[in-house]
Amino acid sequence: MVKRVAIVGAGVSGLASIRSCLEEGLEPTCFERSNDIGGLWKFSYHAEEGRASIYKSVFTNSSKEMMCFPDVPFPDDFPNFIHHGKLQEYIVAFARQKDLLKYIQFETLVTSVTKRPDFSITGQWDLTTEKDGKKESAIFDAVMICSGHHVYPNIPRESFPGLTDFKGKCFHSRDYKEPGIWKGKRVLVIGLGNSGCDIAAELSHTAEQVMISSRSGSWVMSRVWDDGYPWDMVFVTRFQTFLKNNLPTAISDWWYVKQMNARFKHENYGLMPLNGTLRKEPVFNDELPARILCGTVSIKPNVKKFTETAAIFEDGTMFEGIDCVIFATGYSYAYPFLDESIIKSRNNEITLFKGIFPPQLEKSTFAVIGFVQSLGAAIPTTDLQARWAAQVIKGTCVLPPVKDMMDDIDGKMGKNRKWFGQSETIQTDYIVYMDELASFIGAKPNILWLFLTDPLLAVEVFFGPCSPYQFRLVGPGKWSGARNAILTQWDRTLKPTRTRIVGDLQKPYIFFHLFKLLTISILFIALFLMLI
């Protein structure tokens, strides 16, 4: 019999899961509490309960060639970094092209997901939903949770003495939509992540004064990278990942800090992270350094305490006459319809094999899609996660023994703390992670074989951008257009910028960058060997 799979959420993770289930001959039913698809990218002027919320000016941090579904490139004329409205157009077009909408039950809230009494034998789940005040229950052979982790705002009020006395407005960045109402006001933004920096930079054009309070600092990268190319098209490559993971730590750390400081010296702007060698997710903001130079944004350390109208920082300075405090302090991970023990099996930590499967379930019929974070795009990551999960649910792929999965989780958590910091245990190395998932389903490209059989493609795959098409070159779900998509990705990247034709198309010179990187690496390895 065909296995029935319940999918919770119709954002990009949910759509990828529906499609993957269909590819494996499973029967998906997706439950979406709102009236539309898109999840995080479906903009609304009002933050909806239980759904991610964005502000009006949001653009993507990943470029279009790096963030598409692997067999559906963005249209040639789409800009490289996309406004949420155009991204929603793409998501809707993808869902229609793949005929996914008929598998979605809209305005349906999942209220409970529990194991059936005979779960150890059947692996089945009882799922309860609510629509128009009416509750229904159904039995499913598997469940895929795709509701994201940008839903439940985190405001650490207990960390800010005096906040209860503050008389100005106070809210989470989730509720911020546009800057107009803050014209001429004095605003404090707490948090130096992407949302905090975006909001602060935007408000600085209309507000009287904006300050950002940061506990630990952040690297701030530009979307415009070397020679004007999109950052991820030259930064997220297999070759760079190979060097980063194989060079001596001292050299790798030096190189990383040099890349982060290529645009400006972070210590001169008050942005330098406390531990600069940690690979925490950087902030992408093209405007923030200029707003700091213009004096419309100032960076301050952590808030020591609040008064009725001011914030006193840990360095003793004060920001007075504050009209509004915006907490850009991230989100808590919560699945209120689910018994926490399923995904928090010890020490109240999220315990998932490869960020997807609870390792101690008797049957591998439960998956969380879209939970991990990396310096890479979400859409191709969720696509690969869903493909593997669908094969595990079908029985085509089998998970390792529990002990092996727990050992892997322990090893990954230790490495993540070393690379990304104590609080970043769900962060992961993008290319390494994608290759791990692709290996499970036979979709990882064999680079050595490509160099022997298709050297032109091999050069692009190894030295060029690690674009999503690479994971549809071979194996189940292979796409016949993947090779051409890789070889033409720079054409689609440069087309929307060349609206005034001046000279020939200037694609990056891969071998020039290769020679430069190899030369630097060899010199520093030689120096390192001389010093030890």
C-alpha cells in the first residue's frame, strides 16, 4: 500500500517535501494554517500567529543562482538578490509547475501529532487538525515537520534590568514592517543580526538617531563581492571549502578574518566579533558601514540596564530620550503540537541526526525539514533534506544504528561549538552538509570522475559556485538540464545587471583566483612549517 505522509507547513520546506514524496511514490497531505503558500516569504502587514513574519523591504541574502530549486532556475531577467515579492512569485510558479497545490489543505491548523499505540510496529502517527472550529483526526504512516524556526520570537526580558520601567514602545523585530511611523524618533535596536542591521539601516534615513546594541559583535558582509560579483557565487565554492577544512587552523583563521575584513576594518566600526575566528553566520548589509560613517547609526555594547527613558550600556555611556526599543534577538524553537521528547531526547537539546531525524524513534517515520542553518541558501538545502527523508520513509534508504547516529550527533555538536560558538549548534558547513545528504541518496557528484570524463564541467563544479544544480546531476531525481544550467549560470547572473551594454561580458577568471589562492596558501604553509 502507498504510504500516507503528513506535511506540516507549506513554505519552501513543505513544497520541497510534497514534491519529494511524489517523486518517491508516496501520498502527501500538507496542512497549512494560513490561506497561502510561501511561509516566511509571504508578506503581510500584520504578524500572523504561528507564522514567520518579515518586513516590507526584505531582500534575499543568497543570489538567485544559489538559492533556486535545483531543477527550476529563476528567470533570466530576475535580479540576483530578490525582493520578497518576486521570490513569492517564483515559489508560486514552482508549486504550479510541479502541480503541488492540490495536496495542500489551507487554513488548517495542526493541533496534535502523537505516536499511535502500536507505533513500535507500524511507525504510524495520529494527527489532529482544526479548521473552522471543527477538529478532525487521521492516521498517517509518516510525518514531515516543515513549519520553520522563525515563528516564536525570543525577547530575553530577564537579561535587561529596568525594562519593565521603560515607558517607550518595546517590541520584537517580527512586528516591524516599515520605517514611516518612526520619523524623527530615537530608536534602540538590540541585536546585530540580519534583521537588526536591516531595520537599523532603514530607520536611519528617517529617525533622528538609531543605535544598535550588540553583546558579541558580528562580521558584516556585502552582497557585492570581489569584482562586483554576488558574494556567494565566489565565496561558496568547493575549492574554498577544501582549503578552509584542510589548511592548518592558524592559516585558515587568518584567511577567514582577512576575507571578512576585505571591505572595511570591523574594529574601527565597533562591529568586530569578540571571537573573530568563529564561523558564525555573518550579517549581509551593504549600507550599514556607510550609515555608521554618516553618523546616523551608532554601535554600542550590551545594555546594562534601562531607565524610564534611557538605556545605560556596559561601557557607561547612555542613550537618552528613547522612543522605541526593537528586539532583534532571534527566535525560540517550538513545535506546540508535538511532545518535546521526540526531538529533545537528552539535556533539553534538539537531538536530530543530520538535523532531520530523531535518532531514538523505533521507526524512521518522522523528519524535520528546514531546521539547520548554514552559510548557504535554504531552498536547495530543504530540497535535498526532503529527498533523503522521502527515501527513508519509503524504505529505499535505511538510517544507521542508534549508537552510530548518537555518536555522529555528539561529534557534530562538538565541531559546531568549535567552529560556530556555544549557541550555534544548529549551524553547519553548507557544502560539507549538502555532500553528506547527497551521499545518502547517490546524488553527490564525483569530482574526480568528472575531471576524467567532462573536464569543462568539473572545473565549474569544483572551482566555481556550488550551485544547487550540482545535486541534480546524478542519482535519483537527476535533471537532464543540470549540466547546461551549471555551464550557463554566469550568463543568468550577469544578464540583469547589463542593462547598459559597455564592452564584453566579464565572467570571473577562475584560474586567476585559483592561482592567487594557491600562492597565498603555499606561502603561509611554508611560513607555518618554518615556525614550528
